[in-house]
Amino acid sequence: MARVQHYRRVVVMVREGHALPPPFRLAAELAHLLELELEGVFVEDEALVALSAFPFARELRLPGHTWQALDPARMLEDLQMAAGEARRLLAEAAARLGVASTFSVLRGDPHSAPAEQAGAEDILVLVEPGGGGVAAIRTLGAEFFRGTRSGVLLVPARPAAPRGSVALLLPTEAAAVIEVAAALARASGEDVALIVPENEISSEAEIAGALRREGVPAERLRRRRVPGRDAGSIIGALRAAGARIVVLDRAGYGADLQDFLGRLLGEAGTAVLLLGEVRPPRTAP
């Protein structure tokens, strides 16, 4: 394992609804490899709970597609069942790796809860009902991912193989990005794949040197140069490198962040770890 200085907790934020195992597994693995605390938080939508108390509130019930009144008692029971399932998934993932975990339930606004509950020393894992990180991106929008103080781990609906390489996409100016990528590689015994766009070659030697100082030997650095920072080029490089997680400095992205992240998750099947200090988006050359 490899303790890091910039982060203290991995916080798994679960919205109401059916959750799938992959985000819990990757969250537990991240906490294990980086020696961080692991906490789960289930968010009950306070607006939905309040709405269910009104006699005019209706819901569409499947599979019969019939409308019926919202039942407050049944809604609370459904939320309790969903929270219990999330608690179980987190506990099982943590126990498999010998990681201690805690779990709590709060009632609030699911849209604002991630920013309110996670701070600068946290890595936030977002679990959307029945979906992976793409659903979280659509729900919260690109501004959240650029502006949040916490790190954010986005998990694809169908993650890549459990072992491969840790990819680092240049450029990066944040010490936390290099520290975490190196720590993951050291603890997992995997290579670091440096994805280097042509216009970032000048920073390649500096980043490689920083990784070596963080304990990644030169023979475990794999360089892959790509023609640009477009999603297609990056996805091809990630696949060729067998990357299962890519670490990004969020300061390097502008208005296309939402689409870029969605394509990495959906097409490359690679988990995305957004880190770095909160700074204004980098202006494209």
C-alpha cells in the first residue's frame, strides 16, 4: 500500500435507487491501495419524500404503466431497502480487501449533497441509480466536476479488466495528480502509461522525472504519444495501454469536459480519477 498526503477519505455517495457493484469495488480498492478511510453516504431525496405526503402526487408504476397515488410509507420502505443494499455492497467490497468502512444515511438534495459532503481531502465516488459515471455526469453537469474541491472517481458501467496499467494524461501541474498516480502504480505493481499529446511533449521528461522521484522506476513508465487531446485519440491510447484507470488534472479542460468524460467511460471502459487544485480551465492553444 502507499499512503498519500493530499487525501484522507474515499466517500461513496449513493443516490436512491438500485445500485450496481462496480463503483463499490473500485472505491474499496482505491481506499485499500492509497490507505484512505472509506465511507458510504446514502442520500434520500427530501423533496421527493415531502411530495409523497401530498394527496395529489402520482407515480407511474411499471410494468403495468398505471398511475397511482404516492404512498409515503411505501416510499420510505423502498428508500430503506435501497440504503440497506448500498450498505451491503460497500461492506462486502471493503471486507474482500480488509478495509474498514462506515455508512450513513442523510436526507437532503441529491444534487447539492456531493459538494456539501465531500471536501478537499476527499475522493468522491458517485453512484447513480442503475448507472455508472456517465449517469453522474449527466445529472450533475460539467461545472460540478470542474469546480468541486474534492477528487472525483467516475466508474464505467462495464469496467475494464481488474488489472492493467495506471494511465496519466498530460499535461498536469498538480502535485496531487502525480502523487496519486505513482502511489496507485506502486501499490498495485502496475505500470504507468504516460499519454502524451504532441503539443505536450515538452512536459514529458519533467513528469516522468516526478514519477520516478515518487518511486516509479523508469522501466515501469510506458509512453504513448497521440496526435491531440481529442477523445478519439485518448481512447485509442488507453485501450492500447490496457489502462483500467486514468488520472486527469481537471484544470486542463474547458467546455468539452462533460462530453470528453462521457466518451472515456462509455467507449474505453476506463475508470476516470479527476484530481488537482481548483483552477480556471486551461485555454486551448
